Amino acid sequence: RWEGDVHFCCIHTALRLCLWSVWMDEYAKGTNWVGSSDYDKNSNTLGMLLDLGEGTLSAFQNGQRLGTLKDGLAGEYCWFAGFCGAGDLSIERGYHVDISKP
């Protein structure tokens, strides 16, 4: 059921990091992700695309692809989302974005 070395993956928008871990690790690992410099922290919308065929998690803003947060994903995944502070959240299936950009 749980394959690979990534069982949890999220984006820390304030630090512009992608954090991930396996369930047995005490601490999450984190790296800057390609495209994080294009992230507009004043925007109200951040989209994420989990592509199970390619094994990637990518970030989108204003309908444009910012970059890949993490690759090498395999197995089953569940969505979770949260805020450190206030905010509105929705999870939708089939977000329409331009996936052709880097």
C-alpha cells in the first residue's frame, strides 16, 4: 500500500519549501522547489496537482504552473490541507490549468 520513500508531502508557503517524510522518520525533510521564486504570497489561490501517473506533485497559481514540488511519488496518497493562521480552503477534483509550462 505505502510505496517509495515519500509518505507525506506538503508546501510551506511562507518559507517556500516542500516538506516530505516517511512515516517512520522523526523529522520531515525540506527543499526549495523549482518555481518557488514565482510564487506570489499575496495571491489567494494556490493549486496543486498530484499526478499519480508521473509520480509528481506540482504547484499552480492563477492557472499557471509554477513548478514541481516533489517527484518520485508512488503508491496510494490522501489529500490533506491546512493553515497556520486564517484562510479559506477547498479541495476540488479536476482543476483546469495549463500543465504544459515548466
